[in-house]
Amino acid sequence: MLAALIKKEFRSFVQSPLGWVIFAYTIFMQGICLSTAMKSLTDTPLVENLVYVTYHTPNFWFFFLFLFPLITMRAFAEEENSGTLECLLTTPLETRHLVMAKFFARLLFYMLLWVPGILVFCLFGFITDLATPFMREVVFTSHLYLLILGAYFISLGCFASSLTGNQIIAGILTIGFLIIQYFLGFVTLIWGEQFQAAELFKLFSVQNHLRNACRGILDTSPLMLYILLTFFTLLLTHHTVNYRRWKK
Amino acid sequence: MIEAQRLTKTFGNRRAVDDLSFSVNEGDVVGFLGPNGAGKTTTIRMLTGYLPPTRGTATIAGFDVIKESRKARSTIGYMPESVPLYDDLRVSEYLKFRGRIKGLKGTKLRERTTDVLERCGLTDVRRKLICELSKGYRQRVGLADTLIHEPKLLILDEPTNGLDPNQIRSIRALIKELAKERTVMISTHILSEVEMTCNKVIIIDNGKIKAEDTPNNLVNTLRSTGSVLLEIQSDIINASQKLQELKHVKKVRSLGKRDTWNEYEIVVDAGTDARERIAHLCRSENWSLRSLHRRDASLEDVFVELTRKD
């Protein structure tokens, strides 16, 4: 039952132009980030590894944050708007199945988006015939972090989509949530670390965590935090879907 | 098959369904009637587990819609009002998907898909995208979806809404065919549809049941009066008074004047026929009589009488 729903959701990406547009957009932006990183490596002495530089180019966060509204905005908003939510929830399906299917199908699609990027790093030495400017572990830690962070951002997008029947508003809400999350990491940079809540802001700094992951440090505390936040946001999504249908 | 006990649903201060109790037996074909906003869809949504009732309970095939919601839902084939479908899927893909989420798999799923495609006349369009289908075919896909898991009960919310007369006839014939094997509950405003297909009628208004009986019994008993239409040449006030004094006449309503003829609707007691007395009165009063005929009550009269606001 759950597998059928996940399959249907996943196919809605693979069989629709939107899915391929997102795929093309991601590959294009990953290419821009990599080429910018390689250019900077030729201009200046190598201080950090290639994976680190690729994921710290100015383009990276721009394209990364905009990915999630595209993936999630249709999740519940479209079902509610077209009335198919009623069709789904009057079968033996439960709301939790629906929320899980929407989430996991999107996570699967998101993972697929990173395959070309990972392949580029894996084949770097083979294609360029140069010494690989990063350790293999870095590819693993950075992409594991991006996977867990992506799961959290997808759950935020699903939550935003459950709040409205309009997918454009859902997309705007998602980008709003993600920008707030992103700028939490800048609070200590702007106001310094001389106040009590500074540690809390540092805990929520996605930039700090990515920096560590791209240096090959596998810090489990942010990973656990994002996994917990993902569960919490999905729970909130579940309740929102039920609340919105029960008040109609 | 359906037992609803004191179902109530409130949205804020508004009571959409108010203390609704009714039962539907196995094999019944029930017409669920009511004006717009009467609470039909809300009641159906409570029966299908989409909305929880504020108070009261309902069971479907013995399963409580709240406590045993999944079991109750698995016995229902439900088609919502606007027949929402996934436009990007092909007809057979959609039906297979719906079959899977209703617990079918493997050979059984394939057999059921082929069967419902045939029964609903969709075999020729099974490879078409749903967005390419006409409204009539979309309705058929909706019906095929309700049948795929062989439910004991079909609940159809306005199944012929927005169709042209030919499409209405074909969907109606299909529903009649399906009703031979299972319990069906149809929510509609089209009264002729109910008269043709249903053996029981539930009329609700303002969230309350106004009537629950067979269409014939409703016409015979609930319509408390019959009416006679009369065209005469007479003094209007005098004629109204004289007609009102006749035995079994409940009310005389002047419908105005056509040419030089006055038209009246005379409401009489149920099961009586005042035409002979009226003709006799016309003769004795020397009124010229052009027409006198009894208007048989229809389900529409019952509906209007029970749900009109004035």
C-alpha cells in the first residue's frame, strides 16, 4: 500500500516535465559550482579540498535552497486543490501513510539529483588524470550531511504544502522557512558570540555543519538534530493535513 | 449496511448535520436528497471516515466509522462529487494504483482491473491519459475506481452532476446495473433519477432528516395533499370562498387570469378527489368551466414541500 503510493509519487516526477526540469536545473547548477571551484583552484593556492570549495561557492546555497520548493510545493497543496485528498483518505489508507509516501518519494528523487554530482567527484581523477584534490571520505561525509539536511528541508516543504491548497503559496512558504533557517547561521556572525543564546544559534547553523562535513568531519550531533527535526516536522504535517480536512 | 445514530457535525457555530439517525439495509438503493447546503456531503464524508462526527456514531457493515475506520472504509466504494482523478495517469494505470492502495495485488489486481474496465465501458480508452477524457468517461473512471475492490456499499455523491442528457442516461443505466449486486447510496438533486433508480429515499434539510421512506410511500403519504387545477369564468373572491367551503378542500390558491379565465389550484386532503364536487359547484353557480384536472404528486412535489423555506 505504502509502496504503491511512493511509486506513484516518484513516477509523478519521472513522468512529468517538472521532474526533468528540476533534474536539468540541479545538474546545471552543480556544474556551475564545480567549474567555479576549479577556476578558483587555478587562480589561488589550494587551501581547502575541491568538495569544500564546490559547496562554498556563492551559487551553492542559492540553487540548493531553491530546490526544495520545486520538489515539495505540489505535495499536499495539489491534492487538496484537486480534491484527490478526499479520494485517498476514504480508502483504507491513513494520513500517516500519505505523509510518509510523499516524504520518501521526494527524498528518493532528491537522492537521484545528487547522483551526477557524486559521480563527478568519484570519476574526477579518472577523467582529468590529475591528483584528486580531496579525500574519498570527504565525498561521503559531505553528501551524507546534504542527504540528512535535504530530508529535513523536504519535511519543511511538505509541511508548507500541507498549510495551503495553492502550490505557489506553498513554494513561497517553503523558501521563507528555508531562508529563516539559513540566516539563523549568520546571527552569531553579525552579533558575535557574546550572548547566552549564541550556542543555540550555532547549533542551528547549516553553514557551520556543511563546513565541517566538507572537511571530512562526521559530527553526529547536527545529523541527529536534523533527523529529529524531520520527524517533528512530519508529525506536524500529519496533524495539519488532518486538521485542515476536519475543519471543512 | 449503514446505521447512523444521532450524527452531528458542527463547524464553529454552524451545525451542518444535526442529530441525524437513519439506517440502510443490505441491497437497498437509497436516494439521499436535499437542497444545496443541506448537509448531504458532510453526512457522506462522516460515513466514509473523511470527517469525524462532532457527536453520534455510524457503522458500515457493522464496523464503527471511527473506532474501526479502516475496516469500515474497506467496505465502501466512494465517488466524491467532482470525481477528482489524477490527470497525468492513464486510465488503467490509475485503476491499478487505486486497486493497490485498496489492498489488491498480483493476479487479483489484474483481474479486477480488466473486469471494471469492461463493466464501465472503458476498455477502449484504457491507455488514454485521464486529462484527455470527456466528463462522461471521467465519471465512468470514478465508478470503476469505486468498484475495483468489490465493495459491499457504493456511495456516490452527485454521480451525474454536469453531464449532458445522453451521458446521464448511460451513467444512470450503469448505476442501475451495479445496484443489482450491492447496496448503493446516491446523493443527488435530480429527483427523476431517484424515482427511477432508488427503492428508498432520505430527504434532509438544514442537517435534519425530513423524510425517510420509499419514493411511492413518500408521494402517497408525505405529500399531505393532492391538488386540482381549475379554469373558470367567475368572480374571483366569490369563487375562492365557495370553493374553500367544499368538503376536503384545504386551500384555494388563485393563479391569476389567462384571457378571461381565472385559474385556481385547489389543494385537497390526501386520498380524496374533489373534482366531482367542484364540477357540481360550477354548474350550480353557473360558472363557465374550461378545464378541471387532478395533478398527481411527484417526488419533486414532496421535495419542494419538505424543503422550501417560505
